[in-house]
Amino acid sequence: MTQPSTTVTVGARPRLPRIALVGVHGFGERHLENLERLGADGVLELVAVADPLPPADGTVGPEVEVFASLDELLAAGTAPDVVIVSTPIQTHAPLALAALQAGANVYLEKPPVASMAQYEEVMAAAVSAGRLVQVGFQSLGSEALPAIEALVASGGIGEVRGISATGLWLRNKAYFKRSRWAGKRSLNGTDVVDGVATNALAHAVATGLRLAGARTVADVQSVDTDLYRANDTESDDTSVVRVRTTDGTVLTCALTLCAPVQSEPSVTVFGTLGQLTLAYTEDRVEITTAEGVRTETFGRADLLENLLCARSEAELLSPLSGAGAYMAVLEAIRTAESPRPIHPDRVTWEGDGDDAHPVVHGIESLIQRAALGQSTFAELGAPWTVSGGPTFEINGTPVATLRDGSLIRATSSPRPYLHPVRTLAGTVVTDHIPEDHVWHLGAGVALQDVDGVNFWGGRTYTRDAGAYVWRKDHGRIVLDSAEQGDGYRQEQLNWVGPDGSPVLREQRRWRWAAVGNSAWKLTLDFTLESATGRPVLLGSPGSNGRPQGGYGGFFWRLPKVGDATIWTPEARGEDAVHGSVTPWLAWSGTFDAGTSGAAQATGDPGLGHPATLVFLAAPQAPDPWFVRHAGYPGVGLSLAWDRPVATKPGRPVHRTVTVLIADGFLATQDIEQLITTLGEQS
């Protein structure tokens, strides 16, 4: 590769690099401003522009030649050292190829090209011509990037657990009317691949990939796409793209153009000892560790100046070769199924005429949850997505959906669970992947310490640390076989350690049945048996020294509940019932107030519905209730409150838990009568 040539005559000033700009409108206007600045500083000379629509009078100086096309510009013998391509996406590849063939170096706006085949073609042409190609990902010129990489390499935030890129922007109807290609996946049979991740918020994806260490196509192991649109377009405007690199790093990009207000996009690196967030449009980094929060702001190199100074591709800050990982993402989006439309009931339009823009209901929380949980919108169960899984039905009404949990992030201990669970009237009474604890998964079975393996998710409480710490100790619970019939489901599950070795075998049985017109009961029966041929200890933070922290076993994560009342036959309130041993525990209130409730499903965020859950204790052992309300809403029965429980070969641990799920508010008398009517122990 060679740097733009300059001719030096003895006694004369060096010839400035000659620049041609193709595309003077839209983002081309930004380039004109930058070229004027650099020209005034004596860095370069703008010699020609090309655009079918000429620039407005006075936009360029009289010394600048104006052409209708790059072909005309090159045919006139202008011989630019650098051609800047700032034109519609579908024209990038042919224009770059023409410029390279003419011997020019190229500044190629993002996205560089519209397909992997075009990318490989332009790459080959650049190598053959011995010329440089810089891609206009301006954020990659930020001095924050090497500073972040150095901090991470030094262990300043511990080991990297994952990376997220988030963007909450809004775009109105005029945005999609600005050109024929806007909002298009293709135009007259030619790939365009416009979209939130490939164009509007492409810098979020590119910056996230750079911090994930992914530059080339070979650096990308897989790309998951979950694409939707609220606008009447072809392209996606609300999407999650999840990238797994070949070294195992996961980058989750959660992006929308349908936010209620526009906010600053960012990339966050999550570590075991802290995290850092780069607001890449401002080159500002916020670093959070045990020592507190500090903020640093960095400078940024101009990518055109960098191109003019570079003598080799290695010196470019955003070389075409370094866009291979980004092109792997674009190619996955290009070849994916067309984005699914978001149902109009889930969208509110604000503004009038061309200023009108859509707002997807609950999108701010969904973006945050997707980023924290490394989940797609479909995996989160957003109401405008399609998510499968076996369902439990009563008289034809779905009351629960079983998720296998296989796509849950590794540090959340993937496992099967129920969500959503609903009342007969449709009120959702479970939550999963909430922002406060993304490893809380609906209703199911989880334990934080099984012979040192974390089957709960999140950080592990250890006696030595006297605190929660991130460890690579997460296991997973995998479905081996299942049989489902009328009102029951029988499952065989394997609890597998992080090294793939079996730790426990579980037999799990779900049963469900109606209890009158406004309630139904769900019974979970599970048996845990050693799969190691020796005793296995089942523990909890409580058995490892954390006072009042004995959670583990059966656990039910609730959504946000307004005016919640929590009580047992003998006590009322979180503090009074937590750690108690009683035949039942009830929780009533106004459900659906949060983003994961039925209000999200109905599109009516202001509406709450009264419901009551009654948890009946296991008859096999006096397990204490684990109750949380102030920090988050959850109920469990603790297998190992303050000491571990052993499951031995031939002597499994067995528990049965029943939950009554009722519409409306139940009083103690109602609960006692209901339990007696069912013949349950009270």
C-alpha cells in the first residue's frame, strides 16, 4: 500500500493531496465542511466533486470542478489522490472499484458495501492496485478505544463477561422519504441493506466489534439476528444482533429508531470487577469499579487526515480489512428473513405529517434487558415477537409456557423454566431476565451451590470472600426427555457442570388444573439425585455464610406488583415472613405494572390487574420461605437455608410445591377454604 503521492520541486512548495468528493448532499455536506477546514489548514486540495444533482451555488469554490458522475470526473483527467465516496449504499462498491482502478486511494462511507461478495471484490481490487481504503466509521478514530483496550488488558475491570451496544434513536417519516433507497433491503434487484444496524446505528455495531477484538471475517464465529420494523419500510428499525467471536466473547447490539426520545448510544464492556461505558459520539468513557465511578473524555483523529498520512493499511484507523467482522454482521442481516412488522397495537405514533415518528411500547426497558441479558427480543418474549415452547392449557386457555432456556447466556446458568405464567383472565404473574437480576428466570428450580457449581446464575457467594464474586462456575440444566399429556408434563433433566460433566439427574413433573372459574393450581414435583456416584451437596449463599440468604430450590420471580401484600397464616410483610416455616404464603396486588406484565401484552401500560398467588409448602420437609419485595419481587422455598443438604445415590432429595393462581384479591379465609376444598395440607 502507498500513501497519496506528492510531487516536490526544488524551491517549490510540495503539492497538496488532491481530493475528489463523490456525493455532495446528505452526509456529503459533512465532508464538504471537513474539506473546507482541512483546505484552509493547507492539508489538502479539493479539486473536484461529482453528483447528479450539482452542489448549491457557493458551496464549493470556483477552482473546484463539478461533474455529474465519477466516470466523467476520472475521464476528464482530474487524477485525484483520494476519492471520497459518500453516496447511496448500493453504489459504494462500483464507485470504489472505479476509483481504485484509476489509481486513487478511497475513503468509503459506512457501510462500506452491501454484501460480502462486494466486500471481497473491493478488498482484492485494493490489494491489486496497491492503494488504501479507509472506511468512514468515525468512532474508530477515537483515542478512547486504545485507552479502553489498555485498561481491559491490564485487568482494570477484571475478566470480560460480555459487551453490549445500545442505541435508542428516533427517526420520522421524512427520514425514510429522503431518498429512494432509504428503508430498502434492495432496490431494483440490487442489494441496499439499509437498516438500524447497517446504517443509522452502524457505528454502535462497529465500535462494539472493535472492543470485542473482532476485525476480520475469521474473528466472527456466529451472528444471531432478530429483526423488526414499526415503520412501513422493508428494512429493520428495531433489532437485536448478537455476535459471538471466535475467542468466545459475546457482543449484543440492541438498537431501535423507534424510541420516545433520542438518547446517546453507547457500548458497555462488562467485567468481573467492574464495567466501562463508552458514549462513542462524545468519546466519553465512564468506568465503574469498587473504588467508585470516574469519567474520562478523549480526543479523536480525523479519518481523512489519517488516510492522507498513512503509508500502509496497518496505519489506518479504520481500514477496509478491519471491517470484515462488520461485514459478517451485515451479511447475516442481508440473508436473514425480512424483518417482521410490529403490530400497530404495540406502537404509538407521535407528531404530525412527515414529522410523525413511531414509538414501540416498552422499548427502553426491552433494549436494556436485551443488553444485560444478552438476549434477543424474541427470547425476552416481547409481545410483538413469536416465541415457541410447550404450553399448559386449561379448557383451551394457555396459562403457562415452558422455555428450555438453552439460549440463556452462560453466566445466567441456562435452564428450563415457566414464563409467562398467567391467571385464567390473562394476567402475567412471572418475570424473566429482569434488569435487576437477569439470571432470574420465571418459575422453576435453581441452586447456587451444587458441589461448587452455580446452577442459579450471576455471582457466587463464597465463604472465603464473604461476598458475591464472579466465577467461571456456571452449570446448565438440560432437558433429556419429556412426556406431556392432559394436565401433566413429565421431564428428565441433566444438571451439567461447566466442564460438561454430569452433577445431578432430575425428575420433574408439572401438573395443572382449574380450581373454579377464577383460579387454577400448578404443582411442581422434583427429585434431585446424584449423577456422580457419590453424595452431592446442595447449598446456598446461606449455607456458605450469608445471613438470611438461603435461597435455592423452587423459585418464582414475580413482575412488578403494585400495592403488594405478602402474608402467611401467622405474619404479614416481607421481614416477618422471610425465613419462616408455614403451611402457605400468599402474595396479592396489582400486577402488570412492569414491562413484562400483561400491560405490555395488551398495549395498555397504565392498566393493572388484581391477582393473588398462594404458595403451599412442600410436605417433605420444613423448608423456610425465601421472600424478597423491597429489592425485587420473588418467592422461594429454601432447600439449604443455613446448611447444605446431601443427595446420595439411592437417596434423592424430593420436594413438591403447589401454587394457586387466582384473579382478584383473596383474603386469609378465602385461602383456607380453598386449600380445604382442594384437600391440600394446611
